[in-house]
Amino acid sequence: MMLQNRDNWLFITLGSQFANLTEFLDAWRLKQEERDGAITRVVAFATRFTVGQRNWQAEEQLVRDRLAEDEPPLARDHLEIIYLQGKDGQFLEDIRTEEDANGGKTTILSTVQKLDKERKNRGPNFPRFLFCLAGGRKTMSSDLMLAAMLTQQDDDRVYHLFVYPENNNACYHLHPAPEPSQAKDAKKPAAEFYLVKYPAPSLSGLYSKLVDAHVFQPADLDRFNEIIASVTKAMATNTAQAFTLVGDIQDAGLRSLLIQLIVEWSSPSGQERLWGNDIYRYFVDHGFQHVCSVLGHASRICSLIDPPLSDVELFALVAAIWLHDIGMSGDGGTTERLKVRECHGELSEKRIIHEMARWEGPPQNDLFKKLAPVIGTIVSYHQKHRPLDEEQAKSGGKGPPPIPKQVDNPLMGEAPGASSAPAIRTRLLAAILQLCDACDVQEKRLLLSPDEKDRRTRQEMKQLFAAFLDRLDLVRLQKSGQDGARLADELAEAINGPPPSQKPSEDEKLRKCLSALDLVDDERFRSPPPDQRLLELAKELRLMGEQYQNHYLLHHQSAQVTIDPPAILVQPGQLQTGPGLRQAQYLRQIRQNITDDLDLTFTILAASHVEIDHVRIEGMEPREQEIKFAIPSQHVPDVLAFFQPNPVWKELGGCRAQWNKKTAQMVTDIYFDTPDRALANGGAGIRLREEVIRGRTRRFLCYKGPAAGGGAVADRAEWEILVTAEAWHEPRKAFERLYERLSQAKERLPDPRDLKEALTLRNHRIFLPLVHVDAELFQSKCGLYLDEVEVVHDDRQEKFYELEIENFFGTPDLLETLRQELQQHLSFLEPESRNKYQKSLSLIMPSSTSS
């Protein structure tokens, strides 16, 4: 049915034969007119040429005569042929010089722009512009394409004209074309004409707004080009990244829907709706910039997955990445900072299901509504406290269940691409999201300068701290004589110092409070029932301290993180110098944080042939800092008592123990060496380790170099790669990967083909994390280990005990301070300079090592 209420205006370039015009009209009436309406106006651009016996006047007359014969005829005043003029106002016979080309461009652009204003005055149903680039000089076609880009509105179109098969003989007749037998030359077929639609990027919105703002004159295209170049350069990276993975979706319907959703989500109003109320926005970005970075990381992983993600899985993953942090603004009811931070994944899931699925969107939005529960599930599991698999689920049925390995595809039968896979691998998609989210540690995520961030944070922390102290005084009065009151006294003393010490400053009291907050987690304070408000304030204070020093400032130290299998590479930011800046410690923390997420996702990704097994800092050798003590067997109970709440912990190096994170671990180490014990004699070791912690198993292959220096602190290179359960039983390929990493190591290593199993250690280990907060609110973390080691070799077994302190990320002098104070309280501790492998060999085979 012809659309009578929509006119079409045709702009076309003509050469020395004006037949292009009638050929276009022929093709339009045959293929397009019934659906898209008639062409009611034609504006043609031509030169006043003369070629032999033919010239522009004869061609114009011929084409007008033919159009008048058509039924219905195109009205004479609806055909306008515009002849190009030079800058001097003279009509051009041809385009031969740069001045001719510039004059022709001015003629074409000014004409199209004038008619664009005219059509817009006709109301909402203004005419559609059609642009045909088929005839004339290439410069004319280029100018008309530029005019289309500068004026293009929705549904305007750009075409090229093709004549089939070889009949390009100026057929001025209009459709229906004569049959071959009726043609003047019966041997030639009738002409057939095809219109090919060309994509034309629209610049009309930007162009018109800049002209209206008097940034440049309409004809000053050089100035416009300069602005366009600047704008596109600034936008190119993020604009392209926003559509990462979309092109991999083969189904046109799903791809089109996702594009429309991304356009909506990335618009200013969309971004405001998604992340506008983010209560953490002045820490780090959780919005558009973050989404683009996570998409980039996900694209690298998805390129390796085998079997590849289906169309519906790609759709669900991209949507989950866009929406995984929208819960940072709460869900309308939950807006407390602490609760939002701890469960923003679940809050994002609620918003996706109850808000996003009802968001007015494209006509195909029913598909998104059906997928919303799946997308919400993926999003809710991107935080560590929700287990990705059965091993990560807490024992005893406590805590949330693991995410389903896969779910039924809710779009089966909805679209060809959506129906290509009966199931969606939700566990794999959640693992991709979790790891890629963890990898976005870079300075670009920061929205405020360090000075402004410092001012805002300290101001907010002091307000929280004042409320905390008031509540603490109230608890001490209300719980008089109870364990809670005694603990409150202990906490108050830790903050204010024992009398009659000099009264600490507010900053010092805040620092001491942050260091002592773990006391609030003490079981003595939880029974009888604790004061809930004091607990909340304590958690918020701790969170603020961690977010500032160990989250916000963390990002300042990283230029970017790149996933480059088998490694995740951290590129340090510009080297920071000066007091209080600890780039090396921050970089170690970045590596540890990403490694924690890699641990949780490694086996899931490896099952889909994505082999990412370690995190590396560019230009920085991975090192371990630790102190070991030998424990005489008769004093093991004394050390074991030290792993319980103890008054000694008040002043032990200024650290506080995180009792709620204490764990029992089962560690199995298989050491490898050459027959002549080259590694042991050099103070090094290669081990294959399996750790079982709270029912979850972690396996990795590690090389430890000899300890540097000669002091109590053993500082050595430590190169690790994660391995699968299969590699644990057949580790040769893992050895090859480890040796590839070790190509960067400074030490000379034995030929891996010479390595044989040397002995096995079974270690019953207790781990207690320690936290220290200094005057600048920098949070250091160490680990205290009590090891009961069983050495197994052939039919021999031996046992020994060790106490170990390891510096995860902290100030270099913290270990030495802890060593001195531990030995003051536990005088029987004996410094141990040998590593566990050397000590075990000395017990099993005393003559096998030189140390």
C-alpha cells in the first residue's frame, strides 16, 4: 500500500547523460514505491557540459520530455536541475581544478541545507530525503554524501544505482520496460536497475547544534572537521568499547535489541538512571567507564572459550556486565553504605528483575524481560561471598547455595539465534564477570583528585567516629559488669591509651580505633546480644578506612590491567615518591586481590579451555617476605594458646588479629629436585601444593628462590601458577608453563627433565590474619601460621612444628617489629633460616644438604 502521507525528495548527481535520473525512478517504482511512497520532488546536480553533438540543454529537454510522458507524470515544477557554479558565479562546464571542486561543493551543500530547513517546517511528517550518488564526477558524489551526513534524519537514505547486466545505454523509458522483442535491438535484454543502500553516519545533530551555537559558519567545513576530529578522538575508545562483544552475536534480532539497549543505557539519562544514586561514586567509578573496561577484559576471555558462547549467552553476559553494579545505589529500601557495599550484587539483581525489566525500551524488550532472571542471577554472584561452585559453598549448608552450572534457555523458540543453545552456562558467565570486574584496577576509575578525596573521606570518617565514641560510652553504661562492658572498656582504652598517658589527638584516636575495630567481632561481645548500632558503626568505620587507603588509593598505583593468557598483567602507574606513598605495597595488594578472584574462577574457566594461571606486575619480580621460628614440641600448646584471644594482642606490633577469619587448613606439598639435590643445596625449591580450606581446594605449582640478605626476614622470589586437578596428577605441562614464567627469573634453574619427586609434606596449619593501620590510615596485612608438618619419604616419617609470619602487603619494617615482640612473649621460639624443604631433608636424610 502506498504511503500517501510521506513524500520522498530525491537528490541525485548527473554526468554527461541524464539517464541516471530516469533509471533511478524506474528502479524505485518497481521495488520501493508501494512500500515507501512516491518520489514527489527531484533535485539533480549537473555541469553545463558539451560532449560532441550532445550538451546539457539537449539532455535536460530529453529527460523532461520522458518524465512528462510517464503516468502519472512528474510535474515540471517538481524537477529542478541545479547547475554547479564556481566561486566567481560562472556555471561550470566540468570540474577540472580545486577551485571548481570547492565551488561545486558549495552549490550542493547550500542547496541541500536550504531544502532541509524547508522540509522541517512541514511538521512531524516532513519528507524523507533520498540521495543517489550514481552520476557525475566522483567529487560530486562525495559532496552529496557529505550533505547527506550533515542533514540526515531518521529513515533518510543513501543509494547507489547499478544497471544489469551490461545495458548502460541511457534508457530514458520508465517502467514497465519493453520486452526484449519490443526493444530497438532485440538481441539486447531490457535494462534492469538496482538500488543499493549505503550506510551514512549521521552528523546532523552535532552539526546543527554547533551552527546554532555560532561555533562556526555553516559553510566552514574545515572548522567543523577540526571539531569532529577532536570529538571522535575523545569518544572513540569508550564508544567502541561500549559495544564490545555485540558484533559476535549472529542473530540479527538479538543483536539489534542489545544495540538499542546499550544506546539507551549509555545515554546521559540512561547513565543517570543506572548509576546516578551510586553512594560510592566518589571512591571509584561503577558506571560507564567501568563497564567499558570490564567488557574489554571479557572480550579477551570470550575469544578463548571452547565451545564458544552462544548468542543468548553473549547477550546475557553483556547485559550482566552493564548492570552488575546498579545495586550500588541500593534498591529503594536499602541505602546504608555498609549494607549496599556488602550485598550490591543481590541489590543489582533486584533492580534488574523488578525495575529494569519494566523499563520502557525497544519493541523487542519482551526478550529482555524473559532473560532478566538469568541476567540477575549472574550479576548476584559476581561478589566473592556468593559461591560459584560446590567447593566454595560453606560447609554445613550455611550461606547461599552455589550458582547453578547452567539453566534452561528462556528464549527457546523466540529467535533463531536465541534457540541455538538449549541451556545458558550461568556459572561460566558469572566467573567471567567476577574476574573481569576484579581486573578493572586503574587510575581511570577515579573521579576525584587525591586531595579532594582525602578531605571528603576524613570529614565523613570523623563524623562516624564521633557517633561511634558516643555509642561506645552508652554501651559501657548499659552493659555494666558484663563481658560486653569489659570489652567496651578494652576498646576505649585501645583508642584513648591507658591513663595517665598523654591525651591523643583526634587523628591518632581515629587511627587506633581503626586498628582496634576487630575487637567488636570478639565472641565475648556477641554474647550476651551485642549493641547492633555499635556493630554497624564499627563496620562502617572499618569499611571507610579500607575503601580509602586500600581501595581508592590502590587504583592510583595502576595504569591498567591487561588479560594476556596465561597471565593477568598489572602495569604500574607513574612511580610515586615522597612520604607516605607506598607503591610497591599497593601493587602487591593489587596482585593479591586479583589472585583471590582468579583462585575462585580458575577451575571454571579452565574447564572451558581458558588458561589464566597467574597475576604478574610488569617490571616487578614476585617476592615473598617471611620470618620462621622453630617450635620445640613441648611448647606447641603455648603457641596454640596464642591463636586464641589473648591480652598480648593489645600491643603486638600495633596489629590486631582478625579472629573471625581464622581458618584451619590442610596443605600437601610435593617437592621436586634433581638427584644431587641442586635446588635444596642452593636454598631454593619447586613444589606442587594442594590447599584445602573450608572444604575448598586450591592447587598450584611454585618456585621459591634462595633468601636474600642474611637477616631474620627471608626475602625471596616466589613464582606461582595455578594448576587443575588433572595437572596435579600429571604435572609435566604445568612444569613447562612454570619454566616459561621463570625465564624472567634471575636464578639459574636445573633442566626440568632432571626433576624428580623428592619428598612429600603434609601440613596441618592454622592461619590467623593480622591487620595494622598506621598514622596515615594505610592498612597492612600479615599472616600468622602455626604449622604441624609431617614429612613422608618412602617408609619414613618425621614431624616438626613452625611458627611463620608472612607479609602480604605492608610496610617493610612491620615483620621485624612483630619478630621482636613475639620473641619477647614467647622466648622459646628459635629463628629458623632453612625453608621447609631443607629442614625436611635434614630430618629424613641428614647428609643430603649442605645447610
